[in-house]
Amino acid sequence: MKTINKLILALFLFIVTFAYADTPIMPPPGDDDGGGTVGPGAPASPIDMYIIGLVLVAVMLTVFFAKKYNTQKV
């Protein structure tokens, strides 16, 4: 890749990152939208339920691609 392409890509990523900097991820405290709240013991987000599975898949993919890379290299 040419240097100018790398600089343009870095500038684009920098601009996009700061374009979303002001977007609130969670509503401010005290804003009740009428929905249910997260109680004690309830997951904060659905990803919490799958964290063990996601870690296992990540490890398996890492091992798979490491073996694949080593067999191609030899």
C-alpha cells in the first residue's frame, strides 16, 4: 500500500471515531423510557450470556489458523 493510502485510511478512521464520540451509549440516569430496568443478577447485555462460548470459539479459531499458517509456511 502506498503511503498516501495509509494516511488517508488513518485520517478516515480518526474522523469516524470522533464522529461517534458524542453519541450517548446509555441514557442519562433519571431518564425513564418506560421499559424495564436491569435488576440484580440479570445480565447487563445479551453478550454476557455467551461469553464462555465466545471465548471457546476464539481459542479454537486461533489454534486453527495458527496450524494452517504453520503448515503453509513449511
